[in-house]
Amino acid sequence: MNPIRIKKGYDLNVEGRPSDKIEQLPKPAYVAAVPEKIPFIKPRLAVKIGDEVKIGTVLFVDKRAPEIKFLSPGGGKVEQINFGPRRIIREIIIKLESEEASEAFEKVPETHLGHLERHDLVKMLLEGGLWPLIRQLPYRDIADPVKNPPAVFVSLDAGEAFQPASGVYLKDQKELFAYGIQVLRKLAQDNVYVTARHENREVPAEYNQWITHFYTGKYPAADPGVLLYHTRTSADANHCWYISGQDLLLLARLLKTGKYPVERIVTLGGTLCSDPGHVGTRSGVPLAHLAAGRKQEKNIRYIAGGLFRGYIAAENTFLGYYEKSLLLLPAGDQEEVFGFVRPGFNKPSYSRAFLSYFNTAALPMDCNRHGGVRACIACGYCAQVCPVDILPQLTFKAVLADAVEEFLAHGLLDCVECGLCTYVCPSKIELADILVHAKAAYYKEQTA
């Protein structure tokens, strides 16, 4: 096993971390696919309002590569198709039947997997709608099914406290996980790297036989982009693939059972979550269904997908394709009277601007910016926490100046989109947002 030590990063100690207990939620009345939250794709609808669909029926495909399909997370009737500006498809909402029918896909017994040709395996994953779970660095787009990757990273830990814990979703899944590793070895010619945090005692001991890299470090040390940055030996490695441990179990379940898997383990947490923990639910679940009975009746903001990488979502929307967590935080939109003279003992802060710097207790988190936007003061905080050693304070200035060669030289493509630079910035500059959009724009230009 190869040890990796990540020296930079930051762990935020806030209230509402999910416990390891898991509760099975009842079946919701509706589920939905959310194309708007899948980066880079150009969806083309394959259904219309009123169509009857099964679990696994094709809802839409990616115009860029029509063989990449997205399937229905439920069986029933297409109730609504909601569009946003410029006819962006936001949601395809399905009203579930009491008895849901499922599409049948080809099964692959474990004894046959070794004899299966790689292109046949790729075709099965494409037809089964789970190929998009495999993503490719550095842009984090869906992996190109035609190409062979230098390697595939499997992250057992998310590295953030509000994501599903490996000890929860891996419990009693050893055989399925072993099957999934065989699938990846077939796809990547045996170049599969399974990573886990060294001090994490939650990963069951029987999984150690597959772990190739143990790492130490603060968030986002678990990110495959961070691990690749600290282990790569050639430029070709920049295009490695990656998949999370829970998603790997879905690939294995599809091929073993011949049914499109809709089960998900999702975390609920945050300052306004009354009972933080894990829940067993399904893909495309309504956020209101997830939060029912757990939200404190205040001015709540829903954050889907994680504390630093998530996005604000309305209560009447649905969990996206890649999201596995929901945070309930105070909106923080009330003005704080004389806030500038308060010591801030309970306000999370990276700098010493508040006395919370010396507070070791878990602190309440809200969505208040606690200050106004101003010019960069060259404090260097963003560089102190950046896990891939770029200089965000210089990179974002190059982006604003449209100096392409300069921001590439500063390492924009190494950015792992962790969001730490924005959090620690005392000038309240949306550094991560600027870098992520610049990186995506450069990718779209290169692939136009």
C-alpha cells in the first residue's frame, strides 16, 4: 500500500454532522431526473408528458454522444417536464405507480466476467444508464467510452463530513464490491487505484485487500484530483477516470441483477437538521421528502451536494444525479446589528478575525457572508489551503484579464473545485466560482 501525505487543506468543524445510524425512508410519491445539474451534457428528450415509463426507461440522451443514456429512476407516468431559461431541461418528474415495472438488462455472472470483451462491457454500462457515474479528470466530464484510461481511482471516502460514510454504505457489500473492482479492472486494464483515509477506522478490515493507497490530510485530501496531483508521473495521467465507492456498487448491482439500481444512501445534516444521519432512499428523491420530520422550522436554505461543492436548491426540487447529501442551514439573510464589534466566538472562520479561531467546539454554520466584497488584499490564505499548490489569488486575476496562457501556467486545470479558496477569502471573492467557470469555458472551447 502506498502512503500519500497531503499537507494542505482545511477541515471545518461545524454542527450537524451526520451520525452513522441509517434510517430507511418510505417510498416517495414522485421522483425526478435533473439534467440541469449534470455538468457539460446537452440533453435530448426521449419522452414527453403523459408517457408511461418503467424503472430503466430512457428519459434523455447526451447530444454530444447519444450512446450515453440517462434512465428513469422510477416506474409510472411522466407528470411534468420543467424548463429553465433558453429551454434548459431542469426536471423530468415522474409520478410513481404503487407497483413499479422495471426494464430488463443483460446479466453478467461473475464467472463470465473474465471472458467478456471490454467493448461489450462498455456497451452494457451504456445501455444500463450507469456509464455517467464514471468521470474523467481534469474537467470532471463523463468519461469517454471509446478511450482507455491511464487508471481509475475509486474513492472510498468523500473527505467531507457531510457525505455518506464508507463504513455505512460498504456494510455487508463485500462480494458486490469485489465484483465491481473486477469490472473496473476490465475497463482500465488492471490499473485500478482504491483509496482510503489512513486514520479512518470505519472501512471494514476485509476491504484492505483492495486498497492501494492510504492517504492522510485535511479536506479535500480524498478527492481523486488531489491524489492524482501527488502521485502522477506523466502528463498522460491527467486524464484518469474516477468513481465513488457507493457508485461502484451500483455498477456491480446493474450487471449482477440485470435491473437499473435506484437505491441510494444519502446524508442529512446541517445546523437546522434536528436528527443528522444517513437515510436509505432512491435516486431523484424530492428534497422535501428527505427533510420531512427533520427540519427545524426556521428560515432554511437547502444545500444539495455538500458544504463546499453543493448548490442552493428549492424545497420543491429533487436530488440530482451525482448528489448524495442534503444540508439544512440558516439562510443568514438577516442583518446583524453591530456585528462588526462582536467577537464572533461562535462564527466559523479560517482567519483570526473572529475569536472562533480559538474555539474547538463544533460551531453553527449559516449562509451569511459576514462581510462585504472588496478587492483582493493578497493575504495568501487561498494559497495556504489549496491542496494542489496553485495560487488562486493570481490565477483568478489572469482569468479576469482573459490571459489564457497565464492562467494555464498557474495551474487552472489542476484545480479540484473544492471551494476552500472562496471560504477562506477575507475579501469575500467568489474565487472557486470564477476558477470553475473558467475551467469549464476552456474545456468547451477545446471540444467545440
